[in-house]
Amino acid sequence: MGFLKRLFFGDHTKISDRKIADQADEPVQLSTMKLAENVEYILNAFHETNDLKIRVMHKGNAALMYFESMSEQEKIHEKIFEPVQLGNVDSIAEIPDCKHTNNLEEAIVTLLRGHAIYLEDGSRRISMFNVTSSFNRSPEEPANEKVVRGSHDGFVENMMININLVRKRIEHRDLTVKYYKLGKKTNTNVGLLYMDGITDPTIVEEIEKRMKTIHTDMVHSPGYVEEFIEDQTVSPFPQMLNTERPDRVVANLMEGRVVIMAEGSPTALIAPSTFFMFYQSPDDYNMRWFTGTFIRLIRLFSFVIAVTLPAFYIAVVSFHFEVIPDELIIPVKSSINEIAYPPIMEALVMVIIIELIREAGIRLPQPIGQTIGIVGGLVIGDAVVRAGLVSNLMVIVVALTAIASFVVPSNELSTTLRLLTFPLILLAGTLGFIGIVFGMLFILVHLTRLHSFGVPYFAPLAPLSIVDLKDTFVRVPLPMMKRRPKDAHSIDPVAFKSSREWKQIEHEKEEQARANDTSESGES
């Protein structure tokens, strides 16, 4: 009976190779018995591209095809020709370290991944060999996310290496990785990572649903994915945290969040994200808790400085001179009187100049970029003041604003803060303090209404969660962080149980010793 079941219904006990899931089913074009027809079909599919090489073998009865721009010659010799030369196998098609198919479309996709295919005349079977060339840089610390203490490795452009860095830090079976292919032309491999049993399944399903609706020719990096799946594309605030640090990814995975990676990019996306996550750094947890709290408060205070300081200065010198102390009125007034145009124009010019210097320093080679920063900060700054184009106070204000914007650990949010400076300058120049208040209220309302995959962006302040404030403005000692943040929507809210039992045991021993001493003294 078992034989008849396998004959008519198939053998369901067999297993097959696992592949990266495609967004849509691949078309099927069965190969023929004629080698020339199969080769012609593949050549036509690639429009006779010149980097597709064909090595004719066995007097024209077989062919080996591969992209010389994506394959490595040493691997071709080692995996394909060497086993035949050593006599381990009689034919290339019999090499055990290969896969077989009779679908020409699958063979085309395999060629695009840098593999080689082997075809024979009189056979429909196509043998596929992994001979992809690899050019990977070492996992170095990201230049824009440096820390004083902690790990100093970072993600690279190879997604498999990035997942390896995560799995080395989380050696547990619950770490789940799902693969997707996005981009009709690029076929970019995208990975979705989460902790099964900790991450809320509804968030995973929501992200998967949004990713499956991406229909575009190109997905070049996680930034493409971010704009397609984020809640509000018109918001200046990033709704997914970008990072190149494996330790930061691991920490968020253990809180119950989801991580998105893409082949060819060292950047990982973390969702859902909140506003205060962008002000957290791995250094906060690698140093003493009161030191981490002090540094975090400085970062949060830098948000107010970066957004409001130029606007506040313009409002004071334009509308509210009475708030300046009497001792400073004369120096401030004399500095402003030498400028031919109003303070609002002065501020806009200086902010734009700072942005030009910053952009030039990024685009130029590193040694020249540092020189540009020095020249822009010293020579140009001193020259514009001496020429009477900008006041001394305005140079100080703009410099402090730029420094405050660079304090943010996230480059995405740092750029947002610099963008918000411009509308607040305009509001302060037209309405004074009232304009600043209206602008800050608008930003606050926008932050409270913003969501990231169903999670309030301004949590735990809106809605207020007293418990989660322990890792927002302050960073309490780690033994007090027994529960995961509520904004992560973790299905397992308990991160760890009490881990300082030794303290309780010592306390009980001391109490027991005192009790024994008391009883002995009473008896005597």
C-alpha cells in the first residue's frame, strides 16, 4: 500500500533545497534536447551581452556558460574542471556539488547570481555551479556611529556577513530570518530579522504585507524600502532607525523590534521606532548609568538648541530687545548696527554657508575635507566678520547650532533638525516669540500624531507611560530594566528576572548573624 501511495500521490517524505523566496513565481521555459536551441534562448535573453562567456566542450556537444564579470576563474577550475581531471567523476554533470534543473528561466536567474551552468546536447538537464566572485571589505567600525566603549565592528555590503554578525551575538533558535526579492529588474535580496516569541506577530505581518506591495524596477538599498513602507512619507522625521552597528541591531531585536537588511548596503532598518530611540547610543549602556544619563540629557538638550537657537536670537534682536540684560544691550546693538541687512537675512546666509561647508567636507577626500572645515570655520568666519557682512554674535549662534545638530547619534535625525531651523527662522523673523511658539507647537503636534507601524512616535510621552521613562530622559541601572519597552509591543514583556540575588543572600546572612549575636548576648 505504501508503494501505491507513493506511486499515485507522490512521496511527501522527501525534502528539497530551500531558496530565497521570490516576490512572484518565476516563469517556466523547459529546455530542449538540442544544445544549440538552449544556448540561443539564453543568449537572446541577455541580448547578446559580451560578458557572457561560452566555453564549448566535447567537440561542440557541451557548453559551459558564465558571466566573466561575476564569476571567479579559480572557483571554476576548482569546482568544475579539477574533479574531472583528477578522475573523481566521468562528466561535469556528475559532480556532486551542483544543482540541476530543466527550466531555462531558472538557469538565467542563476547566471545573474554569478553561477555557471553546464549544458549537454541530447539532455534536458542543466547543471548549476556556485562560482561567484566575492569582494568584501572587513567589518570595520562605522565612521558615523563611533563609540568609546563597546564593539568596534560594523556591517558591510554583504548581507550574509551582516546576518552572521547578528547570529554570533544571538546564539538562539528564536532568531528568525526571512528572505524576499524586491525590484523587478534588480532582484535585490532583502532580509527580515526578528525574535520569534518576543516580537509581536502583527507587526511582522504588517511589515511583510507592505513589503510585498512594493512593485518597482529597482530596490538599491534599505532607503528605498523605507520610503515604500513607512507610515508618513511627507514627514521630515525618520520613522525607521538606520544603523550600521550589529550591537545596536541586537539590542533592538531583544526588545522585540524588526530589522530589515538589503544586499549591497551596510545599513539596517529598525522598526517600529520612536523619537527617543534616535538619541540613544550603545555608549549609554557601556558606561556607568549616571554618566550615560548625563550624556543623554545633553543630547536631548541639543535638540532644543539646534532647532530654536537661531530663531531665538533673531526674535530677541528684532522684536524683544527688553529680554537682553542691560550690560549686553550696548555690545549687541553696536554689533548689529554695522550689518547692512536685517538679522533674518544674516541668519539664513550663515546657515546656508554652514551647510555648504559641511556638504563639501563630506564629498571631498578625507584629508581635503578636513582642510575645508578648518578654512571654512576660521578663514571665512573671520573674513565675513571683518568685512561687516555678519555680526560676531551671529557667527557664535550658528556655530553652536551646527555643533548641537551633530550631537545626535543618528545622521537622519541630525539632517531633520537642520531642516527645521529654516522655517523657525522665518517665523521668528516675522512674528518673534509668538512665531517660535507656534512653530514648536506645530512640531509637537506632528510628533504626537505620527506613528511607526502602529506605534506612537512620541512614546512614552504621548501616550504617557511612567514605566518606560526609565530609559528615556534618564538611563536607570540595568537591574531596574526588567521589562521591555511598551512601544516595542513585545509579546514577552519581561526581559529578565532579578539578577542580583547575591545581594539578597548577603543581606539575609547579615540579618541572621545579627540575630545570633543578639540571642547569645541575651543568654549571657
